[in-house]
Amino acid sequence: CNLAKGEWDKLFADLRGRHMHIWQEDGSYSTLFIGSGDKAQKALEMLAKSESGCQAHEQPHVEKTDDGIVFTARGDNAFLYAQLFLALEAPEL
């Protein structure tokens, strides 16, 4: 997948330290980034778009809601996104 490339530092920085809720449902993992704005939405859309050719999972989906932005990934390896987002939840030291 494309996540191993160095250019992802800015994308990850735009997502780091944000409050989120993660849940699993019907073979998918969804992450709600609470009250996130345009910067986080653009980062999540870029992440979803860049991963569209990955064979390890299906195309992720990004949706703006009243509560924030929801990133949903489906498939056997969708849990990898949940792990990534949990790792980014803590501010960088």
C-alpha cells in the first residue's frame, strides 16, 4: 500500500491528536473524527483515494456528518486503519 511512503508525514500530522470514536460493524471499521474540519477531511479523502488500488482491502469511504467526519473501511484488513488512527490519536511527543 501507499502508506509506507515518506510524503505521508503531513497527512498524518493533520490527523494526529484528534479525538475519535472507532467501532466495528458488519465486516467494517468506522472512525468518527469528532468535530473535525476541512484539514482533517482533506487528509482522510487523500488517504482513501491513495489506497484505492490496494488489494489488501476495499476502497475506504469518507463522509461528513453533523458530529464530524467518518472514515469507513471494509474487508479482512480494515482493522489496520483502526490501528493507524489509534496510533495517531495521541499527540506526538
